[in-house]
Amino acid sequence: MQTSRRKLLLTGAAAGAGLTTSAFAKAVPPKFDEVYDVVVVGSGIAGTMAALVAAKNGAQTLLIEKLNRLGGTSRYSGLDFACVGSDMQKAAGITDTPEAMVADMAKVAANLSDRERALNIARETARAQKLMLEHGVKWTKILKLGGHSEKRCLIAEGGGSGILRSLWASYERYPNLKVSPATKLDELILDEKGGVIGVEVRKDYLFDASLASDDRENHSGTKVRIGARQAVIMATGGYARDKEFMKHEVPFLEHTLNSASEGATSGALKSMIRAGARPVQLSLYRFSFALPTEDLIWGVAIDAATGARYASEALGRNPISTASLSAMAKGGAKPYIIWDEKGLTKFHNMARVARSMNGLNGRNGTMYKFATLDEVAAFYNTDAAKLKATITEYNRMIAAGKDEKFMKPLERSGRKVEPLSETGPFYTALMIPRWDYCPGGIATDTTARALRLDDSEPVPGLFVVGEAAGGIHGAERLTACSMPDCCVTGMIAGETAAKLQKRTI
């Protein structure tokens, strides 16, 4: 069946919107090398939650990961968690609602988000938080981060890697859960009616980041067919590392940096499209900086070529990122931001500041300390007189209570923006944005079932969770809202899949 389907796809039939499940009506079901109830593809937070919950609900579960290490992009993320009704919110006496959280998300979505799915996620965040707490995750504090109207964002001990380590450790509770790294999905296997009944993978796969397209050019590993009696859950993340794919969607992204896992390519997305699933919003993108975007407001963003400010430091992540890229394109120099010590005390995550000061916060994430503005100017090759004039003018406006140039709001989360010190010390970091998230992906319903391209009905046996699903967030995902998306849809898919009737395959 797999060979027949590939021949069909090579003719170009699958490239058009007319692909339907009838194309597979004559397919012959393959003989499987292994069979499980639920197969989860991808080991970031969405896949980790899906596998844990499916196993917890009694399903014989297999979690596969194409890299030789688990975690995907989640491993490098802080995974701040916007959660409504958490135990920490209740203890602090905070009144919050799912509707309020979704309203906050909508403010940056540009009317492109799916409110029904977003609301369903917000309603389930407290239950997901409780489940993670029961499986060893430790939440250390609750914050009101940029864009949120309430104090609802939970910070975990150890960030994303800490959350994952705790959940992976809890896998020992479930002997019905097997994990297989270095196992790459090639194709979804369909039955005669177009339902997903398994996956074709390559075990002992050796990912090669040096290739223009690892998905197309890498032939390592041994082919294995794995059956899924109940469902396949795709938790394969985004495609931010796939420059070849993205240059056709958003050409300028081909030349930007990104902070996604090296395995974040488009191969899994294409396999779902070939299986009849509907892609949505593939041309959307989301930028970030090495330091939290919500903490840029405490500093002054400088165009190194001119010594002038080039944007409001309180802009959303995409607007300030595109402004930074524009400054780079015009002057050819790398923009940077300046804080003073008072500004640093207002950061929401001092552990991240410490990592930056010690050069441990990734590419372009290092924070530098200088005694004077002359030293700052020399380091970034900026005219010192122009830089000092910019800071003097900025301080005059802030002291007067109005940013006349860019209209930056002078308060965030109950903290006030203050004039920058003119005597130092100063702290700086490059303002080079990284493309870190793909809002587009496969269309799903509120139970994370993939929807078909031809009629928007669910693809039997196929769930898509986390970043692999598209359309939930719209033009820009709000800070701390990837985690609720990933962990809630993973949880729901794991629960739903484990309750499906087992098929004979």
C-alpha cells in the first residue's frame, strides 16, 4: 500500500487541493513489524504529555523521536505556562477566567485565531497543571507576563528541561509505555477508507543537519512498519529549521536565525498533508529574542549605525523584531539594547539574566556590562556623542511622563519605566530576533483530531497536537501560551485516543 501511495503522490495528485481518501481505496494493508495501541510521534512537551496520558489510561503506547535525544524545541524553552485556576492562583486569591485569557491571546492574533479551540485549551489548563504536578513537575512562582491581564503564568523549576525530566522520570510508572529515539517517521499508513492505522519509520536514523534537506536526502536507518490499533498522535512541532521549505512560504525567513530544535523540519507536516490532512496558515511566523520580550521595555533600543532609538521597546515580539531586522538592513550594523541596574531588577526571570551574563543563553543571548556609555559606544562601534544625546532625550521624555517619539507605555505589570542612568553601570545585549515558532500547521478540532483537506471531517485515527497543529494562535502567539497549547492538546489527545475502540490490523 505504501508503495502504491508513493507512486500516486509522485504524479503530483497529492499536491493539489483535490486529494481525497478515495485515492487509497485499492491499497493493500501492510504487514506490520510491531503493533501498539497508540503511537506518538515527537518527544517535546506535547508528545511527552500525549504518551504519558495514553499510557496512564491503559493504552500500549510507543513514543518515537527522530533525533537521538528526546525533547525537541521544548528542551531549550523556558515553557512558562499560562494557566487559569492553578493552585498557585487560588492560593494568591487571584480571580481569573478562561475567557479573560483568550481575550488576551486575541489582542495579538489579528483576527486569525480559532477562539473555540483556544477557549477549550484555556479551560483545561488547571487540569493539565495538576496532572504534571502529580508527575513530579515543580512550579516555583506565578507571574503576570507581558500581554496578560492577570497574574497567571507559572514558572517551573528547571524551565523546559526541568519539566521534561520530571515527566520522563514518571514514565517508569507505566510499563506499557516504550520510548524509541533515533526513529524517523517517513509516512502515515492508511487503510482502505483513508483512516490512519500506523506509521512507516526508519529506526537507527542518524539526523544530518548539514544537508540542505535532511527529510529528502538522508536515507539512513532501517525501515519498519508499526501498526496503531487506536491512533497515531503527531507531536512533531514546527518547521522553523526547514529553510528550503520556508523560502517558498515567507522568503525573508530563509535568512533569519531561529532557536528551534535542529530537527524542526517539514517532513512530518508533508506526511500529514499526503495522508489527506488540511494545512492552515503556513505563512505565519513568530519571532523572539534571547531575553524575554516583555523585559525589553525597561531598556533603550539603539540602532548601532546611527546611535538613535529605532522603535518602542514595548512593541509586541513580531513588530519589534521586524523593526530590528529593518534597522540591520538599512545600516548594516547590529542593533542592541541598553539597560541599567534598576531596569534589570524589574526582569521577570533573573535566572535567565544570570545565564546571559555568563554567556550561557544561546546565540546572541549574552549580556555585557559596561561602566560608561563611552564603553558601550566603542564596543558596538556607535558614535558616542550621538548615543549620549539619544539617552539624554529619552530620559527627558520619560521623566516628563510621555515618550513623544514612539509612545512607549511607561508601565508594565505594575512596574514603572524610569529614566536610564547616565552614569552606569550599563548592561547591553544584541537585538537580533530569532524565528522560534510556527503558528501554521494542520487543522484540528477541539479534541485534537486532524481534519481532512477535502471535507474538513476528522481523519480517522490521526491526532495532531502542540505546534504541529495550526490556527489556534493566529498572527502572533502570546507569551507563555505555547505551553498550555502543547500540554493540553497532548493530554486531550492521549485521553481520547486511549478510549477509542481497538481496530484489528
